[in-house]
Amino acid sequence: MGNLVKAEFRKTLSLNTWWVLLIPLALVAFWLTFVWGKITNDFADFIGSSDAREVAGAVGLDASKLPVGLLAFAHGVNIAQLIPGLFGVFALAGEYRSKTITTTFLTAPNRIAALTAKMLTYVAWGAIYGLVSFGVSAIAVMASVDAGRWPSAGQWLAALGGTVLASVLVTLFGIGFGAVLRNVPLAVVLFLVWFLIVENVLVIALWGPADILGGILPNGTANGIVGGIAADAFGINSLNLPGGVDHWSALGLQLAAGAPGVISWWASALIFFAWTMLFFGLGWAGNQKRDIT
């Protein structure tokens, strides 16, 4: 297995994809976090003074001292995590396109071993992408948000763990998604359209009758890992939302955390892990007997 993992690393490092995608990852994570940091630096004006006071009172802080840097951070990394997802899409679907999948499967003892090695390799890559995303987003928070509104040390650590976890899971989700479709252009388009447009429209359009959608669908739960950490810190997730905040204000508050409908960070992690395993399992099963000639 060690040799197979080494071979997978050599394969990815021999291509330009890994570092080419790091560039938009860093740019998206930094600038979205920076812009959102500027917007949320005055949380009371951004979200509405009454809601801000309600939230601040619930967590025992003055509205002007809420750690809004955590909100900016969540937005930046939530969009940036689509990049490792695309990297994952190329992992197996790209091999079918380039026909290198034949060599991959024929040089391994069996397909299970080959796919396991690929999974382990891309777990490491997902963690690397997560660390880069965390680093540039943290710099953007410190550049755009007043020091008194930065996350605490414990919140920084939670954000680090959540960012790496989300990046790893989204990478594995991308592998499974690409493995199911085996068509890189189709997988990339459907992946981006669902995560950026379709699911967001559904969540907002159906917020009244079905506000749980954001807490159970793939994009919402992927965003809910880091966004849920921010929501937990502010007491604005769906489990402990302050009683004085109305239904539609709750949408605005949770949108500020980048995770509308979020239940909690740990619930989001578990649900998105289930989505990841579903697609990864389908891709795994579908590639056990597919023709590779």
C-alpha cells in the first residue's frame, strides 16, 4: 500500500493541476474573507442593530466586541473549499479521460488497493489545501477586521480543525462525484452549478416551509462545518438561536455565518460525511468492474 500511495503522489506532482488550483484557492480565500471582513467589521450596522444586540446579549458580549472575524473567515473558506472539491473530481474522472486509469488498475494488486491508495493520497492533499485556505483567510481577517473583533485562540484552533476537515471531506466528495460520472467537464459543471447556484436558490426560496434544507443538503452541510463553528460562537445556529430573533432575521444571521439552516458544526460534519461516503461508495462500487480498455 505504501508504494501505491507513493505512486499516487508522484502522479499528482507530475501534473500542474495541484499547484494551478492552489492559486485560485489562495485568491478566493483571501479576498472573500477580506471583503466580508470589511463588511462585517461593524456587525450592528450590517445585520441590524436590534438583532445584533439580541445576539450579543445571548452570548454575553457587547455588540461592538463580537468576534465578527469568525464570520468573515467562514465565508472565505466555505467558497474556497470548492477548489479541493474540483481537485478531487479530476482524481479519478481525469484518469478515465487521459486513459491512465488502465495503468493505475493494472499495476495494483487489485482495484480496491488502487482506490484505497488514491483515497489516502487525496486525504493528504485535502489537508494541504485546507491548511493553505486557513492561512490566507486568517491573514485576511487580521487585515480587514479590528483586533478586538478577531476570534479567540480557541476559536482559531476550532476554525483550523474545521477548515482542514471540511477540505478533506469535500476533496473525497469530489473524487466520488467524478468517479460516478467519469466525465470531467460534466462533473465540474454539475458540481459548481449545484454548490454555487441550485442548492443556494432552493434553501433561500424554501426558507419558510423547509428551512431544514440548509442543514441536510451537501453544500449546506459542507459550509456548515466552518460556518457552524461561527454560528455556534454567536449562538445563531438552529439549535440555540436567541428567542427574540424572528424567522427571516435568522436567515440573515446564518447567511452572515455562511451557513443558512445550520444545525451545529458537528451535525454538519456528520451529515456531509454521510454524503461523502455515499458518493465515494457509489464511485468505488462502480469502478470495481468497469471496462478500462
